[in-house]
Amino acid sequence: MPRPFTIAAALVAPLALHAAAPAQQGGARVERLEPALDALIAPGATVERVATGFSFTEGPLWHDGRLWFSDVSGDVLRAVDASGRVEELIPNAGGLANPPAGKSIGPNGLVPDRDGSVLMAQMGARRIVRVGADRHITPVIADYRGQRLNSPNDLVFAADGALWFTDPPFGLYNGMDRDPAKQLPYNAVFRYAGGTLTPVITDLKLPNGIGFSPDWRTLYVTDYGPPGTIYAYTVGRGGALSGKRVLIAFPAGDAGGADGLKVDRRGNIWATGPGGIRVISPAGKVLGQIVLPEVAANLAFGGDGHTLYITASTSVYRLKTRVAGVLPRFAR
């Protein structure tokens, strides 16, 4: 996720959470760059704003019939249903006592676990926790060999049940890598399996979004930038990685950077980048772009997999898709 930016007071004050009319939003549109996009998004499909009035939205997850999402600088975990009705699930969801206002200290990435609970990245508390059915929070991972994590960001389960997550320094709000509270010498991608935590990638500057191809043989990781890069890795036995290569290097210019990503069942990558969401083939060709009036941070497929939800600054947007997205390993 990028660091929250200052938004004009007229957009957020007073803070009013509400559903938006299901119509094309000003400035939101789908740009077709290649004919192949028509098989993924129907020509004329509209981008709807589902709800708005938040501080900085992130970490979307379709769970039990609603979209759960994080408000990073608002320090709240919320859910919104298909009609746009918003519910606050957990206040102070970043887990930091007396959090400083406006900083990246709230919750972030969310992923369902096999028992029906949800794992949540807490940027303030610098750990991954479990959210039970009663919304009780239990710590799961907080350090590597006695050194505290930076601020876990995005999470994904692999086919073998291993948990992978990115750990950039966005939650270290006193200078990120220069923050005196930083303990690890790198910003890693970690793999957690069999009770063992392993840093599997340590050479990225700001690892952020993460996801697997439908056959689980390729791992995609974004390095935020801006403007940022998405790297692809070949996944071997036991999570061993090889063949690091650039899937796409984003052009500079528009606001935003390489943040969250998801993959559809045909292997295309849907990724946030400057100016909105890129739809990218496995070969790295940009098929189209979803342009938004706000900076997009993350996205998730919901429902039957044919609805794409996008968390973008103060709002949550959605778009119907022809192709189904790959749902999380333990989705329900």
C-alpha cells in the first residue's frame, strides 16, 4: 500500500459513510487497449462506487457474503454488502495503543484461513493476527528470530497451505526504513509453513501486493515504487523460488504505484498501478486499464468470482467481469 496522502477536506469532512448510487462514477471508466480485453470485461461495463467517506481503503476480501476491507489511516476494519450498507467490524484494528492520527497504523491485508477465521495484517502492531467468528483477535506472527516485523501488508495462501506475506516499512511512520523502531535489515517476502517463518525474497525495496497464478507455479510480487514493478518468480518444491523476471514496469506520471494485485482463472493479472488498475496477460501485455478518480490501493474478486471490488482512497468501487477471478485458497 502507498502511504496515505492528503485528501481535500471537502471529500472527507464530515466523515459520512454511505452507499453511492449504482451508476458510472465521474472519471471512472474502462479503457480497452487490446481486443482480448472484451473476453474479460464486457464492452460498456460500468464502474460503480459502492460506498465512500473513508480515510484510506485497503485489503479487500469477500468473506461470508460481504466485502471486508481495511481503513488504514482510519484504523478500522469494516464490511460492506452488495447494496452498499457499511458495518464497522473492529475499531482500533491496527492494534496500536494511542495511534497517531492519519498515519499508516491500521489494518491492511486480509485472507481467510482453513478454519473460517480471517488472518489480518496489523500495520501498527507490526504483526499478523487471527480474527475469529466472534471478532476476537489472536496474535499469529510478530517477529522473525526475535526481531520485530516491519509492518505486514498483503497475504496469500499457496496450494500447499503455506502462508506468504509482504513486509514493507509503511507502518513505521517515523521515516519507514529510517525509523529507529525498524529491526529487520530488509523488507522481505516471508513464507510461513509448519510453524517456520522464512524470508524468501529480501532484495525488493517496498514489497507490496502478492499472488499466485492459477496453477500455483508462478508467484507475482509488486515492488511499490512509485511507479513500481511487478516481478514474477517460478515456484518450486517447498516454496523455492527461481527465475525472477519483470512482468511489467509501470510508467511514471499518474498518481499511485504498484500496490495490490489479483489473478483471474485465465492467468491474467489485475494490478493497481499509476492511474488505476492494469489488466495484464501472463506474458506481460497490458490488455486494458480501469481508470478511477481516486488512487487505487488494492482489489479482490467477490461473490461468484465475477465481481471485482476495488479499494481506492476514500471509496470502494466494483465492476462486473466476464472472467472469474481466482478466489483465496480457503475462501467461503
